[in-house]
Amino acid sequence: MKSRCRIFITALMVSGLALTGCTPDQAAVLEISNSNFGTRAAPSNIIPAELSQTRTASISAIGDVLIHGTVYKDAQTADGYDFNPMFEKVAPFLSQSDITVANSESIIGGSEIGVSTYPSFNSPYEVGDAMKNAGIDIVSMANNHTLDRGIKAIENAVAYWHSIGVKHTGSYISAAQRDEITTITKNGITFSFLSFTYGTNGVMTPAGKDYLVKRIDKDVIQQDLAQARAQSDVVVLSLHFGVEYENMPNAEQIDLARFSADNGADIIIGHHPHVLQPAEWIETSDGRKAFAVYSLGNFLSGQDVLERKIGGILHLEVEKTENADGKTITLKEPAFTPTFVRNTNLQDFEVDLLKNVDANLNDAAKEHMSTWVPEMKFIE
């Protein structure tokens, strides 16, 4: 029976071929053609998911940590110093960001070479411990007090920051170290950090040791920004500039900030005036939007004039988007936390939220900092 069926099926196939005028080889080609074009699968996604993604990271910054004698005497204990209580109330606001940067204005050369106050500062190592414990990840060391206590203080400070895992920029112990760009990567976004100062209170850098402190020079800034941009997604530039106790930036500050933004700086953090100066967006020639804050005031110091007790914490969100067209960096959600240095008869120094000290001062500080950034939010 099976044999007859095979004969019948074969006969039908031959008959069909005869009716269509096709040879067996031509029928095979027709079958393949129909298979290829009649049931083709849908095309795969042109841009794979891994090439189109968005990452975010947060960065915060504080102003001057300038440890006068009244402050380190208040922190003295039987066997050293303890500055941790001074940061306790604001530590949650410092540690919430992925990266927090500070201006370490009085160098932490350590007690071994003798602590000292204005006009030639040197602070205990324990200042660094408290800053690290409060959430500081990197410090700017280029300022007008960098050379106050000479090479030994710089060597001690750099070594100590390294020993506790806090990065530094702006002051170095060798040319090779200076030539390396300091970077931190968080959530797939790499930040680079640069730091420069207008001067060092007339103290000359020792011959052949320019690496000890980076001084503001547009040519050098331009070169360093190009190098940093090649190695990172976001360039953070600290500038120690401006006029002390002036609450608005001058033309020189604004010009340097805009020059720096045009040459690759994304975030510009100003220090030195010891009082707050407002922030602004800077539209660059290559179509980016950089963010500059001209002065973050004093974060912790012994200065006793009211305006010099007010500082704050800058907060920014950074968004990195990558797709087939390349990479874009967007700075978002600028925010600010006003702070105040409390003390009672030069004792019990601590940094507190300004809102806990005086509501009117707090409102004034918020209005001042948002002068040119009306959408600025406040985290308190």
C-alpha cells in the first residue's frame, strides 16, 4: 500500500511541474525565493540598548575651611584635637552627594611642625579626619595660604590627605604629580579637578618648584583644561580669586570664569572673598551650559563678622547621555544649603544650618545666591 502511495505522490509532483512548465531545479529556486522574501523576519534594533543610556551623579561643594587659633583651641583634647562635633549638624548634607569638594584653605601640615593661625596658618591633621568623616572626598589646596608654612607643611598635608583617602588638587610635591589630572569616577561619569590661586600673599614659590602651588595663568589654565577634558566627562575648576569681603564678583572674576568655561570647564567653584557671591549659568561658544558660583564664603573659620560666618553647600546633578550620535553632559537641579558658623564666647564652634540661626538672614542668603539663577532650589 505504501508503495502505491509513493507512486501516486510522485505522479502528482511530475504532473504539477508539467502544468507549470517548471523543471525540478526551477521549482527549488522558486521555493527558496518565496521562503526568503515572503517570511522575512523584522529588522533588529539599529541602536543597541547598551549604546543609548543615561547616567547621573551628584556633586556638592563647600567654601573655605580656614582654621583660626580660636577654632583649633576649641577643638583641643587631652591627646590631640577633635573637630568632628563642628561638622556634625551638616554632615548629612555633605555626605548625600556622590562627590563633595572643599577648599582646604589652612593647610593641614600637622601638629608636628607647630599649629599656627593668621597670618601664617598651619592646622592639625585632625581637621582632615573630621572633613573626611563628614563626607568630603576631595580638597582644593591652591589658595593664598598654601605657602604659609613652607615645603614641609605641603609635603605633610599631601601625604596625610592621601593616607585617609581624600584626593587633592592645586598643590603637589613633584612635577610628575602636578602633571597628573586628579579624577574621580562615580556611576560611570568621570570628573576631573583643577585648582588655581591668584597669589600667595607675597610668598614666592621656591625656585624650580612651581608645582607646589598652581597660580592663575590663562595659558596654563587653557592647557590644563584641554588635558582634563580629554580624560574626563566633567571638568571641575576651583578658582581662588576676587576681592575679600565683597559680596558680588568683579569684572576680572566674571571674565576668568567665562574664559574657563569656553575652554572646557563645566563647573567653576570660587573661593577667597570669605562671603557669599552668587552663581550663574555660562553659555559657552561650543553650545554647552557651564555653571559658576563665584564664592561659597566661609564654611568653618574663626572670623567673627556676621557676613563672614555665613557660607553654604552647593549641590548639582550631572547627567551623561550616550547614544549613536555621541555623548552629552547636562548640569541640572542647582541647589544650595545656607550655613552659619556658631560659637559661644569663642567656644563650642559648630557649623549649623542658617535657618536654625536667623530666618531673615536665611531668606536674604537664598535671595542673594539665586540672583542670576532664579530656579535655584534650597535644601535645608
